[in-house]
Amino acid sequence: MPLLPLRRSSPADAPVVAVEVVVPPQLRTPKPAARWIMPITLLVGGVVGGLAWLLLAAGGSAAEATARQGAIQTALAAGAGVGAAVTLMLAFRRQRHQEHAAHVTTYLAERNAALAEQVAGNTKHDATERRVTDLYTKAAEQIGHDKAAVRLAGLYALERLAQDNPGHRQTIVNVICAYLRMPYTPPEPAPAPDPEQERTAALRAARRRYQAARAGIALPTEPALQKESDGREGELQVRLTAQRILSLHLRDDRPAGQRSTLPAAPAFWEGMNLDLTGATLIDFDLAGGHVIEAVFRKATFIGDTWFVEATFTRVAGFDGATFTEVAGFDGATFIGDAWFVEATFARGARFDRATFTEGARFDEVAFAGDAGFDKATFTRGAWFDEAAFIGDAWFVGATFAGNAGFDKAIFMGGARLNDAVVVDPAGAHVWPDGWRLETTPEGAGHLIREETDPYSVGDA
């Protein structure tokens, strides 16, 4: 079996760390102190020089001396005030730069812490990816093993890996689907025992023991028959386990109208696609399943198949599929196109209450048993061209909102379209023989059985 695809780490996969960025202040280069200290020094020097000159030019009357003394005192006070202002400016300048330095230091510390946290997150992510890759590799080796028990262990390992790593779920679903797509021949049922043959063999064995006892010969002890494990039986169990894993994790138990409000169960893997083209499936059960896109083209469904209440968000492809037993699609919702072209239903096919939002293609389908579409809703076109209904075809209460086509369809067991509603009577419809469309006063249409209907007897 090919190795599992490895998911390599990339920068886009790295976790994004939400960091509150602290923008540092816009720092500017401080101006040289000489640009404002020198003018102040010259001013103070001029004041001191002027005072010295006044003192040296002392003389004159007492009034002049008093006035000169007052001027000197005033000048000295002004000089002291200028000095105090310069000291205050220097202290403010120092304090401002200290605050800026502390702000920048805090910013750099927070930025380094954020970078360290991001590096730690990336390291953890890389370690997780390496661990996942190792588990992938081991699971690939187990699934490719020749012993069924080892393959089962590989499947359970993949299931646990997907449950713990939601980002890898689609890849693991793809791996399981790829395994189920591999060629497989189911084991043949064991033949029914023949009592007469068993009785004859027992009599022969008893006769041999009697004759040996009379002759005094000890018969060798027959070794116990070792029942060898049948490879196909073991592979059957592996495939059933793979199907159960898909069924368990693709089933959405929430009510259809509450899926947007109620949280999904932890076991539900939402948003998965299935590709089981050409697969051989045994007793496949996807009842209540919810998948995005499902491809079952040319698949073989052995045993009863159940898609009851399943939801297909996009295309559901069953072209050329074979259903050997009953196929139940009751209440299924096909939001995208539903393709059943050339499919074969060997037993009953049940689509009661199914909803087809887009086109429903049943061209050239062979319904060997009864086909039930009671109360089904066909929102867009419904085509059954050249389909063969060997058993009864039930469309009682069905709604055809788009075009309906039964061109060249064969009804061997009878067509029953009682109470079927046609939303657009003017559409391009082709109805089975014996049925005609009658328009109601409200503008809708109902299918009425014609008197010449060859299957009118017993069809009420």
C-alpha cells in the first residue's frame, strides 16, 4: 500500500500570536547644550560686568549711591532667577530623557517577549507536525501489513490522530477511502452442512477404530485441525472497521433546524468529502451522515445500504453504482446535484420524503424491486429517462417544482403518481403513460390517471 501523504510545515501553518504592539515615542536627537548655555553665560557675564562697572564707578551723592545699590540688588536677584531657571531647565531635560529611555526599554522588553512567545509557538507547532508525520508513517506501515490485526491497529491509530488533529481529518478520511477503493473480493458464504455426509464420515471413523481395536493396533492420534485464518475474512473485518469509522465520525446527530445554533458532538468531523469511486462496500451505513461532496461512482454496495436522513451539501455521485440489497435514502437531503445515472437497484430503493434541491438524474436506472419516492420533493429538474421500473414505482404525494421527464421509461409493475403536485404545469414535462396533468384554479397541477391506464386495476 502506498505511504500516507506527509503534511509538511510551512510558514502559513505557523500559529499567529496576537501581540499588543506598544509604539515607542518619536525620539529626536537632543540639541547641543552649548546652543542655549552660551547665550545664558554671556547674559550672566554681562550682568556681572555691568555690576562691576557700577561698583568701580562709585561716587557722587548719597542718593546716587542708594539708587546704585538698589540697581545692583535688582540685577543680582535677576541673575539668581536666571540661574534658577537654567537649573530647572536642566533638571526637566534630564527627567524627560529618563522617561523616554524607560519607555523605549519597556517597549523593547515587550517586543522581545512577544518574539520569544512566537518562536516558542512555532517550535511547538513544528514538534507537533513532526509527531503527526511519525504517526502517519507508522500507520502507513501498519495498514500495509499482511496481517489483519495489524491493519486494524493502523486504522484505529489514524482515527485517534484525526480526532486529536482537526486539520488532518480530511487527509485521513482520504486515506481510509483510498483503502476501501482497493480491489476486494468478499468471502463466499460457507456451504450448508450436509447431515448425511456427516453421518457417513462418523460411521467410517467408528469402523476404523473398531477394526484397529480387534487387531490390537493403536491408531495414531489425529492432530487437531488448525483452522487457518482466511485472508478474505480478515480483510472483511478490516473493511467493516474502516466503514464504521467513517459512519461514526460523519454522523451529525443535531436536528436539521438547529445545526447553526447547537454545538456539534466532539466525535463529528464536519466538512468532510468522500471519494469511494469503484469501492466495494458491505452493509454500508451512513444514516444521519453529513458530508460536503460524496462520490460513489461505480461502487458496489453488498448487503443493505442506509443513507437515511443523510445530507449531501454538494454533488452526490452514484453513477453506475450497484445496490445488491435494499437501499434506503428516506429523508435524505441533496443540496447539490444528485446523480444516479445507470445505477442498479437489485432490491428495493427507498427515497420517501427525500429532498432534491438541484437536479436529480435517474436516467437509465434499473429498479429491479419496488422504487419509492412518496412525498419526495424535486425542486429543480427530475429526469427518469429510459429508466426501468421492474417493480412498483411509487411517487404518491411527490412534488415536482421543475421539469419532470419520464421519456422512454419502462413501468412493468405500475406507476403510482397519486396526489403528485406539479408547481409549473407549463414546464417541459414527460409523464408516464396513463397519466395526464390537470391544472387547478390556483395555477398548480395535479396528475390524474387516465381511464386507459393499463395499470388502473389494483392501483388505488
